[in-house]
Amino acid sequence: MAPKTKEELRTLVTNTTLETYEELSYQLIKMLDQVKHDEKLSEYQKNDEVMLNIMGYIKSCTNEIIIEVLSEVLELEDDSAKQD
């Protein structure tokens, strides 16, 4: 259901943000662990890889949040529901 007030929109965005970050955090932890244990990389390279992974994580979360909130506001159908 589309929000009718700014407060409802704020709640929708906040809840979606929390859910998205929680859903995708496992992937980030896995990537960071791989970097940490990669013996081919210097500490400097590991730091660079960590920063790139975190930036990618934030970008992925942001994209997913925007998609989820807009689809709720615009009352769009879920693609997975269409696949039969």
C-alpha cells in the first residue's frame, strides 16, 4: 500500500533500509573475509579491496532500497510473482 504521508514514507524507507542492509550483510562479510585471508594481497591492497567492497555494498543496498520503495509507492507488481 502506498504511503499517504511523509511519516508513512519515512517509515517505509527506514524499514526497507534495515531489511535490505540485513539481507545483504552476509555477502559483504563473506567478501571481506575472503580479502582478509588472501595471502596474495599486501595490506595496502587489502585495504583498497575492503573499501571497494564496502562501496559496492552500499551501492547495492541503495539501489535495492530505491527499487523496493518506488515499487511500493507506485504499486508495481513483483517480477517473481509473474513467473509461472
